[in-house]
Amino acid sequence: MRVVSGIQPTGNLHLGNYLGAIRNWVRMQDELSEGSECLFFLADMHAISMPHDPAELRRGTIEMAAALIACGIDPTRSILFNQAQVPQHAELQWLLTGTARMGWLNRMTQWKDKAGKNREGASVALFAYPVLQAADVLLYQATHVPVGEDQKQHLELARDIAQKFNNDFASEEKPVFTLPDPFIPPAAARIMSLRDGSAKMSKSDPSEMSRINLIDDADTIMKKVKKAKTDPDPLPDNVEALEGRPEALNLVTIYCALTESAPEAVLAEQAGKGFGAFKPLLGEALVETLAPISSRFRALLDDREAIDAALARGAALARERAAPTLSATYEALGLVRG
Ligand code: TYM
């Protein structure tokens, strides 16, 4: 089993990232069997597909590394690095652009959302972004890719690219690429904004009140939960009755994910309560989960050398792991390298 996943080092790590992806990274790392391996990386090369400030990207990369370690990623057991330290990602991306089809990329919802009406003005990197993402996982023969629901389409594309490449350039007995499986947590695959139950919680939402950051202090968390949009009805006694109440459903989903309980059990206990009573419970569960992460994060930021060393070690290992697949790709394509 080889587990590979990445996160863009832009903005703060938020609750959606944590419950949708990072918590599973940590679990997979902790439950890994002999001979298996986890590679987790900061997708800094992806971050240049949108307008960005170089100084902020530099700072964000170090901060995100600290945040992942604070969440439980252990850089001595997992391979933790940033993409820019492992040039094979960009190299493989180019080799795969010969296989990826324009039509496939045109159908990507993230491309459509982020480019909006201004496709002519969007960067080439934004369009080609999913090919780099495919390279990220195919480079390491990933078998499992833990992500939130919003990344599913990109991983299906990675599978399509791998399959077409294997068909076109390799034999059935000796494929160049492994087809990766997305691993999406059923309960917290899509955490929504606290201000709008129909939009996902995201780093790019201009409203700070829309998301809980992993480094928010207890007062901020309580305030954000108190101000979270809800409806005037009390909690029902069954999950079906939350249909059509996206904000209420989101808060219940977050509570269940934090306390690792089934929605049926939570609703059986809380039925009839209004949000005035439920929100403090949710706030407390959030503080309990996030306070230790945030204090570890702050301590780590004071030890910049340790972070740099962890990333350098991870990058050296990643480059080693990447080498055989990259060579096999050049070879399969008939590219002469001496
Ligand atoms: P990114 O940086 O937007 O998000 C990192 C991870 O967090 C998950 N996530 C969520 N899950 C549930 N609810 C939410 N509201 C929510 N918001 C974010 C994402 O699904 C993701 O798992 N393109 C990727 C980074 C990437 C990558 C890769 C991932 C680059 N290469 C290769 C996997 C494999 C991205 O922008 O994720």
C-alpha cells in the first residue's frame, strides 16, 4: 500500500481540510502495515496557478508544514516534503500532457469554477493543474489517495491518464502506472461554510466567519459557532428530516465527525433542542479537538530549523522513490536520455 496526498499551502489549514483529509492522513500513517509507506506534500507548485504573493507562498509553505506536523503527521515515519523540492513532479507532468486530452480537462469543475467567465484570461497552469495532480500520485505508484469529495474528479482524471498511458505505451503485463484509488471519508467528505450551507468551507472564501481555522483560539471558535447561520427549528430526531436544512445538517455533521458518533445517535440525544443549546456543545467539541493542535503549531513555528530539516529529509526520500517511475516513463515514450 502506498498512500499519497497533498494540500495547497495557501491560507490557513481549516476544519474542512482537517476532517475531510488530514485526519485520515494521520490515521493511515498510524495504522500502516510493514512495507507500506505514506507520502504527504505541500502542493506549492499548484499554488502558482492563481495570482499569488511570493512572500506569502514562502511563509505559507513553512506554516502548512508546521500545521501538518501539529495535526499528527510524523516526518520520521511519513515522507513529508514540498513539491518544489522534488522536480520530478513537474517533469512527469510534462510527459503526461501528451496523454491527457483537452476535453477531459475542459470538463473539470474546479477549472470551470475558478476560471469563471474569464477563460481567456485564466492561466495555462490553472487549466493544466489536474495533470500535475495526476503526476503527483502516479509518480509514486500511489494505491490510496485520501482526499475530500471535491478532489474526486481530479483523481478520476488521474486514473484515466494512467489507463490511457498504459494502453498506449506499455504492455498489459508490465504497466508503467498503478491506478490510484481515492479514499474519501463518508462522514466528513464535504464540510460546508458556516455562512452558507450550499458552499464548501474553503480557504478562498473572503469571510473569516465562514470557516474555523485550526489555529483559531477558543474565543474565536465560540464566536464563529455562535454566529454560524442556522434556522429557527429545533433538531429533529432523524437524519432524513435534516434534508432541506443545509446549515443545520452541516453543524450536525461537524459535531458527529469531531465526536466520532453516528448522526442517528446524536439526534436521538439532542432532538427537540434549538441551536441556542446545541451550538455551545459544538463549540466545546471544536475547542477540545483544536486546542492541542494549535498549541503544538505555535511551538513548532519557533523551531524553523526543525521544519526545514524535516522537509529536506522528506524531499530526499521522495526524489529516490520518484526516480524509477520517471525513468520508466521516459523509456516508454521513446525519449533518449543517453
Ligand atoms: P486543497 O488544498 O484545496 O485541500 C486539501 C484537502 O482538504 C480537502 N478539503 C475538504 N474536505 C472536506 N470539506 C471541505 N470543505 C474541504 N476543503 C478541502 C480536499 O479535498 C483535499 O483533500 N488539488 C488539491 C491538492 C493536491 C492533491 C494532489 C491532493 C495537489 N496534488 C494529489 C491529492 C493528491 C487541493 O487543492 O486540495
